[in-house]
Amino acid sequence: MFLFNPIGFVESPYKESSEIPKGLGVKHDAEGVLKVLPEFELGLVDVDGFSHLFVIWAFDRITGFDLTACPPSDNRPHGVFATRSPRRPNPIGLTVVQLLGRDHVRLHVRGVDMLDGTPILDIKPYLSSVPQETLRRGWLAEAEARKA
Amino acid sequence: MFLFNPIGFVESPYKESSEIPKGLGVKHDAEGVLKVLPEFELGLVDVDGFSHLFVIWAFDRITGFDLTACPPSDNRPHGVFATRSPRRPNPIGLTVVQLLGRDHVRLHVRGVDMLDGTPILDIKPYLSSVPQETLRRGWLAEAEARKA
């Protein structure tokens, strides 16, 4: 059993889950701020040099989970681990954001898909490793093809 | 405060942290298994269609953290959130693995950099979004250039 405390909170334009763009081909270009708690400011040194960051966060307004999910991008159910459904056994979210700039403990970013006030658990540099041409996108590619 | 329980455990060839390849240009191609607990098997339906997965896991053999870290890929300290150091405020690890195949609750994968027995917190499909040419890699690119 693991116990985590927030290292900061997201400032997002989204106050309600219904406002967050979802579904096939959706682009997340909303801007927001990752506001890190003052005691962790030293941990942000040199973050500025990266164009993109992983943000690991908690779905703090979700209770319970389902083993299958019908994502907005498809009308068929899939195993929850094959989706980004918030109703997961451990309600952990993962978002890749573009870093626009840092002002002390405030990281200005593009690409937030979290609700305002979402607790941040960790921030890591994004270092892509997987060449685009070796990537298979499972049911999502099929769902896209069906809608095309 | 968030409480997470493992959804499974990693079977890895690495028994000790010193055995895990580290540093600049290292390639993680070790094979291993993500063994999901039987009660979550239904959550794996359709995972098979993805070539790569995100694995979110816990550094369960680490206590304490540092706000700066000297990664093996550089001899200069950086803020912990600009590194993948295990000594983080929340000891959460993130690995992209290639899925080789699934046998019920066992996901055979390539690219493990976790220790044997590492608790898995979540699995998500990997859907790359960031074009290679827009990526900046901060101090890591500099450290690579210094060693080249």
C-alpha cells in the first residue's frame, strides 16, 4: 500500500469534467499552470530546458472503478487498462504537457486536460523513445477507421 | 493524501539496482512480465492491440528523497523533477514498454528497467503525441553533447 501527497496543484480552465474536450482526434491545447508547493521549488531547477513534461496526477473527484470502460472515442467497451478512463483501480492520471515557461514554482504549460485544482503527484522530463512508425494504437486506430 | 494498492508486480531479470543499465544512450531492451492480479484480468481486454504501454509503478525499495539529483547521465546536479531519479517526493516510476504478447494476466514486455517484484500501480496505452522535431531534451542533450 502506497501513500502519496500532492507536490502541487493544477490551475486549469476546466472546472467541470464535461468541459474537457474528449473523443477521437481531440487536441488538448488548453493552457494552464502546474503550481508546485514552495518546499519543492529546488526540485524544478533545470526543468526549464525541456520542451515537454510528464505530469502524474490524481483523479481526486472519482470514487470507485470499473474493469471495462466505454471511452468517448468508441462505442465499444475495452479493458480499463487499454483506456484512459478515470475510473481505474488506482485513479492515477498521466498527461504530456508542453512547457511554455517557468516563473519560480509556476510552470506555464499547454495541453492540460485536468480539472482545476487537480493534485499533482510527480513531474518528469518527457523523453520520447518510441519511433512513430513502430507504434500500434489498438482499438483506437480501429475506432478512428470506423468513423473516418 | 492518496492511497494506492498494487494492481500487479513486475517480473524482471534485475534483482539489484546496480544491474539496471543506466546513463547516456542506454537502451532498455530487457524482457520481463507485467503480472497483473487475477481480480483485474478483465481490465486487460484489448490491451493486446497496443504496441507500447505506459507502466506506472512504485519505487518500493527507496526511502526518503532529495530535491536535486546527479543522474548517471551527467556529473552535474539537476532538480529532481528534471530527472528520473528514484529519490523523489512521491517515489513513482514511469516506463514505456513494448508489448510482446499477453497470456491471461501476464503481459510479456520488452524494455523493463524496474527491479524484480516492483509493484505496478497502473497500465495505460501509449499514444505518442509529441512530434520528434518539436522535442527539446534540456540538460540531457547538453550532457550528451559534452560527452560526444
